[in-house]
Amino acid sequence: MTPPELVLLILLLLSLTLLGLAARAILRRSDEALRQVERIRDLESRMAELEKLVALREAGLDLADDAVLYLDGRRRIQYLNRAAEEMIGPRRGQVLTDAVRDRDLDSLLRRSIAEGQGQSAVLQLDWPPRLVRASVSLLGPSGILVVLSDQTELRRLQQVRRELVANVSHELRTPLASLQVLVDTLIGGAVDDSEARDQFLSELREQVGHMSELVRKSLHLAALESGRLESEFEQLEPRELVEPVVSRLRRRFERAGIRLEVEVPNDLPRVRADADQIGQVLTNLLENALRWTPKEGTVRICAEDRGEVVRFRVSDSGPGIPSEALPRLFERFYKADSARSGEGTGLGLAIAKHTVLLHGGEIWAESRASEGATFYFTLPTA
């Protein structure tokens, strides 16, 4: 082999060696690149799973009744769920105490941060006006979780319960006192007088009946106000609501010498109603009219199409209701002046009001002194 050929061979071998080294380096880099790609794909997959978890958690928080807010170290709102947006509006990026201008909430936040531990308190917010239980939790060095639980309705129901107990206790005091007197009189010797005994026993039965009716209506009203009363809504013709009540009460009107007139056309649209509950409303209104209409007077019950609602009307020819009493007629235990006081539990109109509201209707009264009274209520058409 000549020297030039030997040089060429050496150069070829060197080239092949260099090519081999380069190929191995390229393969190593390719393997590393593939591993990097796999790592990136794995990271992207984990990020996607994390995003799904975050989305699911946010969706769960959006279903929560309580307002949930996450603040950064500067107390700026970084996240708020749907309940929080409904309470204070879409305030992302704002300082919480700028979004909800309340000194007590600001003090609660500052105290939690200063003491390095969570705090909670019941606050009366001025804006929005409501009662809330505010709970503050510290999440690490720069995260704050705030939960605002609306207590307004709960406190209202508690107040309703307290008022109901107080009113029932007050209303029971008189019949209980009467029962005590009657029982003491019987024990004192009246039981031996057959005529007096029969009279006292009759009064005892009447007072017990009054108390039983008071308790029954009080429980019914409490169920209505708390939303615990079950309803069975149907599509009914107005006559189907009126006729059973009229049939049941007509004999009482006849015995009292009072005319009961019914004007309910057959072509009225159907309404969505619970027949028993609306029947009780009509019964309350008719019994009220019967109680205050003089002999040979007239009570009239009517129904008419008013577009999206059917309007029912019960009017009487009694003494009427003073104008200053009209706004309070549907309050529990409220009784107007002597023209409308006397028998009854004082709960019938309150029950009627809450029942009609439950059905999506309205109820009101109109009257002029000495010109009778008219009670109206509406039911949405089916």
C-alpha cells in the first residue's frame, strides 16, 4: 500500500470513528429528548388532572350555600364562589373590606392576622344588610379563607318562634283563667246544682275547644312560615275550590239568617293550587264574613279572570274595618277595634296570607267604616 493510500485509509478510519462518536452522541441526545418529551407529557397530564380537581372543587364550592372567599396576603379577593358573588357582587381583585364596608369584619380580619389564628363572630352587615357568621382561617403565610354564613333567615325564624310562643301563651291565659274559675266553682258546690253544673260544663267544653283550635292553628301557621308544610298542587277549576266550602257552610248561613251568594263562572281558567289549603283560606274568609254580618245581611263570594291570575273576592255587609287597621289585618293575633274583636283565634287571616303567598298569589282587604269589608286574593293560572 502506497503512502497516499495509507493516509487515505487512516483518514477514512478517523472519519468513521468520528461519525460513530457523533452518531452515539446524537442517539444519546435523542434518548434524552424523548425522555424530556415524556416528562413534559406526564407533567401536562398531571396539570390537566389538577385543573380538573380544581374545577370540581370550585364547582362544589359554587353549590355551597355559604359565601366562600380566598384572600391573598394583602387581603385582596383572589377567589369567591357563587354564593359570595350573590352576596357582595363580582369583587375579584378588590380588598375585602373595600367590597364589604364593615368595621366589624375589618376588625375580625386584622385580629386574626395579628394573633396568627382563625377567628369567628356573628356580624350585622350594613351592606348588604344581613346577619352573618363570619369565620376567618389563615392558610399559610399569605392566604386567608373567609366564610360568610347568612344567618338572617335563621334568626327571623327564631324570632317568629319566640313571638309565636309568647302570643300563644298570652292568648291561652284568658281561657285558662276561665277554666280555673269554672272548676273552682264546681268544686265549691255548684256540681250539686244540676242546672249550674250543666251550664259550667258547657262553658268548660267551649273553652277547651277554643284552646284546642288555637293550638292547632298555631302549629299550622308555624309549619307555613317555616316552609315545612307539604302541598299537593293540581290544576283545578275555581268552582272546584269554591263549591265544597260553600256546601259545607251554607247551613250555618241559613241558621244565622244571612244570604250567601256565589258568582263563579264555569269558563274561568284553571289555577294551580292545593285544594285543601285554598279551601281553608276560603273557609277562614267566609267564617270571618259570617261572624260580622248582621242578620238578613249578605255575604258574596266571587271569582273572575284577571289575565295571568284568577281573583277571588269575599265581601260582606257588616260594620266594616277602620282604615288604620287594614295594614295590620294579616298579622298574627291582631284584632281591629271592637267592630272586629271578639270570637276567633286571631290566626285565620295570618294563615290565609301565608297560604296564598305559598301559592304565588297576593291577598289584601278593602273596606270603609259601616260599608262592609271585601277580602281579595289571587291565584296564578295553570
